[in-house]
Amino acid sequence: MIEVQTYDRLIAHLPKIALTESQELFLGGPFTPESEKETDEHLLQDDAQT
């Protein structure tokens, strides 16, 4: 188990295309439609901040 801040810093180094796959790996299965929507919203927020 790692801290959320550590996870966020690690994820920041991955290409955006790999973010969904890495999160599915940590969740232990495929995304639900709700989880996929939340991830997409998070990516849009990250893009807006950069």
C-alpha cells in the first residue's frame, strides 16, 4: 500500500493513455462506467491546470 500523494506523483510520469490501464490494475478489474467517467474528468482537470 502506498500513500495517495506518492501514487499521484508516480502516475504523473505515465503517459495519459496508460493511466486507465494502471488504475484498472490497482482496482483489480475493469472500470465501471462511473469510474471511467471520474477518470476522464480527472484528466480534463489535469490538462486545465497545465
